[in-house]
Amino acid sequence: MTEPVESYKLGNIQVTVTLGERPNKLLISCFDGEFKSEFTVSEYEFTNYRRLLNQRITDAYREVRE
């Protein structure tokens, strides 16, 4: 696994961003202590749509808990 590009918390969700296997792609890993999710986004999406990305992560974990 590569070194994290960035790591931050969204409430109780730990988000870790690492370089993806393909050029210009980032691997987003999310973990709340119980559920883990990973997906790939482009660097452009992460830079320009980060707020939307964070909202979708938060919503997805909320739906899993309900």
C-alpha cells in the first residue's frame, strides 16, 4: 500500500486518500470502525468536487446504519 496522500475525519468516518493503480486516479478508503468502503475517483473529481464527495460518503454510511 502506498503512503496516504491525505487523511481526514468526517464525523466518525476515517477517510484515507492514496494514489490509485492507474495514472491520475486516487483510491478513497472509508472506515467507521465497523464498515469499510473503497472506491476510485480522478484527481480532478477529488479536487473540484470534494464537498459533494464528502456528502455522498456521509449519506452512504447513514443509510447503512438505518
